[in-house]
Amino acid sequence: MSNHLKNQSSPYLLQHAENPVDWYPWGEEAFEKAEKENKPVFLSVGYSTCHWCHVMAHESFEDEEIADILNKYFVSVKVDREERPDIDSVYMSVCQALTGSGGWPMSIFMTAKQHPFYAGTYFPPVSRYGVAGFREVLLAIAKMWEKEKESVCERAQHIVDEIARMDEGRDVSHGDVAWDKDSADGVGGTVDYTLPGKAARMISGNFDGAYGGFGEAPKFPMPHNLLFLMMYAYLGGKKDIPDCKVILEQVKMTLMQMRRGGIFDQIGYGFSRYSTDRIYLVPHFEKMLYDNALLMIAYAVAYRVFEEDTFLDTAKKTAAYVLREMTGEDGGFYCAQDADSDGGEGKFYVWSMEEVCHVLGEERGRKFCAYYGITKQGNFEGKSIPHLLNGNPISEEFAQEREALYRHRASRMRLHLDDKILTAWNGLMVSAMCVLYRVTGEGEYLLAAQKAERFLAKNVMEDGVIYVGCRSGVRLEKGFLDDYACMAAAYLSLYDVTAEVAWLMRAEEICKEAQVQFGDGKGGYFLYGTLNGDLIMRPKESYDGALPSGNGVMAYCLVRLSQFRNRENDALTVRQLAYLSKTAAEYPAGHTMFLIALLYEMYPPQKITVVMGDRDKDADRLAHVMAHMPLYADVTILNTETAQYPLLNGKTTYYVCKNHTCLPPMNEEEYVYGITHA
């Protein structure tokens, strides 16, 4: 029998629609029921491709006895964290404050007023290994509610007050920052230009010299950190800043290790969410759209920085995976693929030698296994994750064999696909496709970006309002800061590769709307805005997690808008940089998206205007010019000469401005490339 989730559009909520637990979606109905029946609320937050969410669902939420306890003593509410990042953010801060850690599934017990009093993540059904069982927890809380409700509610109110105090304190708790003499005054603070160097040293000092990456296992890709390090070291190298060569080598080794490891799907391409081990061999097998978008950007940029063909190959193979498996017919990009299939994590991805030889034949099969580290004993639960950590060269020698195994793998039990179209994540992928087009000049990537934008404009935007996303033609909630910030960044990326002013105007409109809905006069932006409902607190996130923060992306958008519009010392931009300087002061390494924006502010890109001659306007020529322009430059390609930019000698003409100086127009392509890449 279905519960109250049966009419929801979220794949995660629909996964629980047939549970014996009488789940409710987040809303007034659930909290009014809890108030009327004098019951506490059990809030469970997760997402559809979360492995441990599946485990707890199978062990507890499908269990009739546990369901009876929940239905008798609680009102149970299910939330998809990808649809409601506001709820997830608020109660994750509670979970971390009460338990010292967080994660999904997140389990929160609260009053009908949404005030939490107990928190946790995954609970086994019964107590084991020193972890309290879910059944025992439920019964203990039910008994406590019955006998000590007043003290429970007082505790809940105290928790809310304390979390709110801590949240407000984040804007003022860092004290005065030691500003350098060149810092710029802003509204409500000062911009600290020393933070990029501090962050680079912090991250670099945590490098794993044996296997690449930063910190201990599990190792998350954190591509925005890698992008920041490349940008800092590239720009710093030109200024003779110490350690830049070392930092670049650390990034290069990390990117190469990930490409060789099992975190990269060697058969079907694309990256898994993170590596469970130090060497990047065994991943957590779910694939997220945002990881692959950000890693496409990181590898494309790395190709330009290091001139390493493997990095471009990795970016293009990741794009191939996204376009093949994560893209809808109308151009929108899906959310994620599950880690689990056939009752276990990773079964879809692993191989035995026997199976490989059966598909490829004995001779080629054994050679393939030797190349990709597939052995009889295996490296994951008796089977093997293909990898190249054995030092074998990255090549196309086994391209046909890979394709045959990919087709064979597709016949296995299919992975669950979360086919929501999330606006923020799609914005990141639009930007990724634009960057890959900028690097390669290959039109399919620009076409994919433009098609996705048309889908988003039609399905998740209306009258200036952006929605969280959509699924099966149904829009989700009104959007949050991340949705506005990532879409503004996507439009800036489209402008960057097409020079069509309409994209720039759209980005500007979104930033203005974001200021109205989410802006705080004290600086920064709130996660949820005036069109969203109220929660027990209003977070203002600036710390980068697996995704860059909305505030960091907004800083990038504001800086780039001011540069494209030639507005120096734009007040709103300086205020955002000053606000984030203050919040990042204690731990700058956790705010690399903001620091990327700050580096753009500190080192404005050179400006290159290309006026195409009549005989040079074909698509191949345009692609060639785009692919050979420096990545760290604002490039405008004009199909027709103007009064400001006339053709020289009737040929394609280049206008270059760098270091506050404009050079004479020139026709010589090789000379231009020499100047602009210097």
C-alpha cells in the first residue's frame, strides 16, 4: 500500500513510496499531524544514488516491525537533499553540532515546530559493533517523549538557539584580518589579497607524495581545489612566486593518478564520486553529474597548462560518457547513476578474468587483463576493477576490446539512473562543455551546451524565477542561491565562447535577481531567499564542499561581469570579495572557489578581439582560432569589422590588450600566439 510519497516526482522519494512506513513529504500536513497527535517528527534525508540510504531503507524502512514503531509513535518525513538543499543544510549543521559528524542518510528527531533534539546518520536495525540499533533508538525516544516531553522541547529550543548563535557568529567570529598594504576598501570590510597564497600553501602542505591527492582516504576529487592551484601556480609562476613549480607537479600527479585509477571508469568513462582508498583504486561507485562537470573543466585546463595529451583525452572521454549516458533527448543532463546493482555496490563495474576472456577470446582477453590489472584473485571482493595504476601506458591499443566489454557490461542489471534535471548541476555542465569547446574548438561541445541552455530556459525558468530543476515535465521547488549562481556562470561561459551579448545580459539579470532574493546588506548571500519558505535558521554558506559554495560562485560571476563590462571597483563585487575575505580568513583552503574569483580580480585576463576576414569565416577556421587562443584571456570573435575594430589588409585581424596596454592590430597568427601565450 502506497504512503504519502506516491505522487511525488523525486526518484528518491518514489523509492520509498511503497515502504510500510507512512512517509510524508516535507510540508504543513506532516507537522500539523504531529502537533495534533502529540508526536515527534522523524526526518530522514538522503538521495536516490546513496548506498547507505539504500542499506538503511532495506534493513529498517522495509521492515514491518520497525515501520509499525515509526507509524505508532512518530510522524515520518522524507526529504531529497538534492531537491531541498536548504533543509539539508540546516539540519546537517544540527547533526554535525550534536554528533561531531554528518552524512547520508541523515536522521533527525524533532518537534512539530521543526526544533531538533536528537540526530544521527545511518542506524543499523539492531545494536551492533557498539552502534545503537534503530529499533532501540525509536523506542527510547518514544518513551522519553511520553514521560519527559517538556524537557525534550526545552532541549530542542536550546539547540535551535545555540545553532542560530553559532551560525550568526560565523560572520564575526574571525576577528580582524591582517590586511596587506595593497588591500582595497569595500562596503562592510576589506579584501584580503594574501589569502590565495595562504590557501595554496595549506593545500600543498597536505599533498600525498606517494600516490597523489591531498589528505588521507577517502579521497574526494575536489576539482575546484585543483583548478585554484593550477591558476595560482600558473599566474604566480609568471610573478616568480616560490613553490609554484612544486604545486603544479602536485596537481599533475594527482590528475594522472585519478585518470589511471579505478575512480575513472576505464571501460565506460566518467568519474565516480570518490576513492575509498589512498591510491584511487577502489571508488565509491556512484557517478554524480557535478563531479564530472568540474573534472571536465579541471582536465581541460590541465591540458593547456601542462600540454599533456592524456588530460585532454580524459576530459573528452568524460564528456563522451555524459553525452552518452547522462543526457536526455531534449539536452538536459541527468543527476546521477547509482553505485548499486543486483544487490551490491560496484557489481556493475567489476570483472573476472574468465568473463573478459569469454567476451574477447582467450588471447586478447589475457592481454587486456594484463594491461588493465585484472587478475584471478581480483582487487575488489574477488573480482577486479580495471585500472592502469600498474604503470602501463595510457593508449588506445585496446579501444575495440573496451568497446566490446562496454556493450557486454550494458547487458548486466542496469544501474539506477536519477533522471532529475537539477539546475545548478546543469549550469556546471554547460560551463564544462563551453570550456572543452574553448580548448578543442570542436563544435559538438558548444552545441551540447546550447541545447542544454534551451532546455533549462524552457523548463526551469519563468519570469525571472529559476527553479531547482524538473523531472518528467514537473518543476521542483523555487530555486536557491546555487541555482542562480551556477546558471549565471553558465551564461558567462556561453558568452566567453561566443561573444554574444545576449548571454552576458542574461547573466547580469540573474545576478540582479539573486541580489534581490538572497542578498544580505551585511555582505554575502543566504542559501534560500524571499521566494522560499522559512526554516528554523537561514544559513549563509561560503565553505566549499564537494560542490563549490553558492557564495563563491557568485563572487566569480560578479568579478567576471565587472571585467566583461569594464567596471573597475564595482561596489557589489568588492563587497562580496570583502565579505568572503572575512569568512575565509580562518581556513582559506576551504574557500577555493572564492579564491579563483579573487585571482581573476588580482590578475585581469588579457583581452583579445579577433575580426574575421571574409575568406576565414568557415566553421573550421573559427574552431582553429578558438582552440589556439590562450585559455586565460577574454576572447571576442567578430564576423564583421566595426569602426572600433577594422580589418587590417582585408585579412583576419587580432587586437590584443594586456597589462593595461593595447598593442597595434596584427595579421600574423604565429606572432599573435607568441605574444598572447607569453
